Amino acid sequence: MAIYRTLYYTDITVGVGGRVTIPQDMREDLGIKEGESLTVRMEENPTGGRQMVVWRTKQEDEED
């Protein structure tokens, strides 16, 4: 199991319909491009605290 360290964090606002915008600088640092799919998981700790974890879905190579 990989252990990640926090590089930085930022606050975001939940918009209409629950939409969340990933800030531009974070998208650039992560290499997330328009149209890519992301996967989200909700985790819960033993005391009931919850968090979302988001990662980029593995993209299949396109063949011509």
C-alpha cells in the first residue's frame, strides 16, 4: 500500500447540483485534461469521519 504525503491543499465551493470545480493549478499539477474520467471513493473512519478520495481513471490506449 502506498503512503502519500500532502503537497498542498485548497478550499473549494460546492456549486449547483453538487458540482465541484478542481482548481486550475491543481489540474495542471495533476495533468488532468478536459474530458478525462475520475473515480471517487468515500471512506469512513471508526469514529464516523468521512472523506472523499479522487483519482484519475486509467485511460485505455487508443489504436488507430
